[in-house]
Amino acid sequence: MNRHVAYKHLSMVLAALKNRPFRDLEALIGNRQSERVRVDSGQELIIDVLVEREDHDENTVRITATADAASTFRLERLEERIIVSRDAT
């Protein structure tokens, strides 16, 4: 997995979610979303996103995005997280 390319995709996913209204993020809590993305190099990444409450605080959520290389013989994973507060959206 090209970590630079994977990080670029994770950053785009997190930025898009961060810009959504907080009520939209609350609706995603606990529902893992997964999509396959073919990157410029032809490699396929599996992007998983999970939104959770941050420490049981009703005013903040933690968004975790993970990129896995679609490989059957080697596990490659990159993970990034952001915290979004109700006041930030």
C-alpha cells in the first residue's frame, strides 16, 4: 500500500465528514461504513469509517477512518482519527 495515497484518501473522507452538520454525524454513530476505492496506481483500498461518542460526551464525536490494502497475503493498515464538537459544525 502506498501510505501517502492512503493518507490522502483518509484525509479527504475525514474532512468531508467534519464539514457535515453535527446532527448528521450523530445519525452515523455506531454504524460502520465501508467502501472500496481504486486509487491512481490501480491498487484497491478498503476505507472503513466509524463514528462514536467521545467519552460519553453528548457534544463531541470521534470519527475513525481506516484504510486497508485489499491484499490476501499481507495486512497493511493506516488509521486516522478526529474529534468533532457540536460547536465546531
